[in-house]
Amino acid sequence: MNKRQRQQADFNMVHRGTGASNAIARISSTVHAMAARANGALGKGEPGPDLALKRHDRAVTDNGKSGVEALDGSLSIRTPDESGIAGEPGSTLEQLGAPRRDVPDAEPSSPLVNQDEGEEKEPPPCFLPFDQYVRWAVETDREHRQAMQEACAWESPLFHFMRLVKAHGQMDAMKGKRACLEVEAVILGWYSKATRKLADVWMDYLEVERVEAVAEFCGAWDKIKVVPGRDPFMTAMNRAKSKPLGLSAELMEDRPDAYPGFISLAGWLQVLMSPGTILLPVERLAELQGVSPITISRYRTWGKEDRFLKEVVPAVFRSKGKKGRATEFMFDVSRWRLLMEAARPGTAEAFQAAQGIK
């Protein structure tokens, strides 16, 4: 068994184990509620199950029968003849491996993503096939939205979900609308054939209207600069190796042979972060390029002298225990057509307008 197969097996084992535990917990809660109602306990101040559990307040009707049932907040799709997905009586999406609908007290089956500065507690399982990865992303986003609500925090409805989706390798070269339709096609496959035509994919699983979902993917997809599980410096380094930037022979008469590698990394990093500023931390880049931090410091100085870089925000050093601020730069992408074509509109103009610090 190779590394990819082991990762897949580990993920499936954890996902199935957690799903079974959650299913048992919800069945127990439902049975308790039914018994309580029978005994007249509810409504008399006696303990009962959490009445705040969300119910699916829409009924998808087909030939007069309910296509969506939600006794405990989970989404269960049934065909008009009361058979479940793929013709198995009573099958729910969760039993078939699809994510659960909102269940506030469920145990998380995957790590929550920490939005603070875009850092994740664990990298996303990008080794999964895309259809399975979308299931993980939907479940993780549900948990994230619940955490945001509890913290009274706000962000656009699909920003976190889009970051997760964009982290998968299959999404690398896609435009926002195409990515949106790919996700929609995957989730649509979780419904039975009988209910698929009436399914409201985005509202059922991500609590947003479809027109809003498409608009957000189109408008915000390209603004996601850093995706979970990917180091922007490593990404820029890989692009610099595959598409290096050439420097003139005249300039290289007084520069080390490794200098173009640094300039290429900085240029592609600007493309990734465009049209904003970039950081060029000496320790991190020294590690990536196999040189000393002082050499990276010299590269940065030469980059400014050669007018590739502008230092636009100076570093702020503070006493021990207090967070300082790193130097911020901008790179002139207009010097290479390759960068101009890849950078977002306004990047070259932002460099020209920036006031450099000498």
C-alpha cells in the first residue's frame, strides 16, 4: 500500500467511525424526544432534547409526497415510493457518506479551519478524489459557520468554503464560475434521481441562494490569494523554477549567479499576492534557496537598487513578547510580460503609485 492509499484508508476509517457515532447519538436523541412527548414531559419545564436544533423548513414535493425529511435537522432525500437513494429503503445522504445537515451537538469529523491569518490546524485532505473532498469541505464549512455564529463574527457566506475548494489540485486553473458549477454537480449527485430536478443544492448544504453562490464565486474566487495547506513562498518558488525570469547580461556582470532565482521568486510571489504588498522574510527565503539570511538581505537590497522592488512599509521592531511588523515590498511586474499576463489588473499601476522607502 503506497502513501496515497494509506492516507485514503486512514481518512475513510476516521470518517466512517465518526459518522457512526454521530448517527447513534442522533437516533438516541430522537427516541428520547418521542418518549418525552408521549409522557407529556415536554412543555412542562422538564429536561428534553435541544429544541434549537435546526429543522429543514422546506418540503420538496413530488407527486404529493415529501422529498425532504428532517426529523433531527439532517437532510434525508427519499423518492416518492418512500425508497432512499439508489433504491435502498430509508437510505439517507449521511449513510451514503454525504455530509450531515446542521446538527449543533455533533462531534466534528474533520479539523476546524482556523481563519486567523489563514492558518489551518491541519492541512486539508487534498489527496482525496474531488467528489469526496467536496463532502469534507461542506462538513468542515458547516462547523466553521457554526463557530463564527457563536463568536458573533462575520464573513461573506462562501469565503471559507471557497478557500477549501480552491486548495484541491483539480481547481488550480479554473475560473470562479466553472469552479462553482463543478461543486454544484458533485453535490447534486448526492440526491436521488427523483428529487434531483427539484433540489436546492446551495440552500440545502451551504445556506445560500444559488444566485448569490454563483455571484460570490465569480466575484471572490480570484481574490483568494492563499489557500489552506499551501505555503505561498513554496508556491512562488515552484513557479520561479518552472518559469524563471531572465536578467540582462549587463546587470549580471555585478550580481551572483543565484540572484535571478531570488528575483524570480519575488516576482511570482507578487503575482500570487497581487495587487497587494509582499513579504520577503530573510530566514524563510534563506531556507528555501539554500543560502544564509544575510545573503537574502543583500538580494533584497540589490532588488531595490535594480528597481525591481520597492520597500513600501518599513519593519517595526518591538521588545520581547510584543509582536512587531515585517517589511512590506512591491515588485514591478511590468518588467516581464509573463508576470503582467498572470498578475491581477492594477498590479503594475499599484507599484508605480507606491511611495518607496529609501
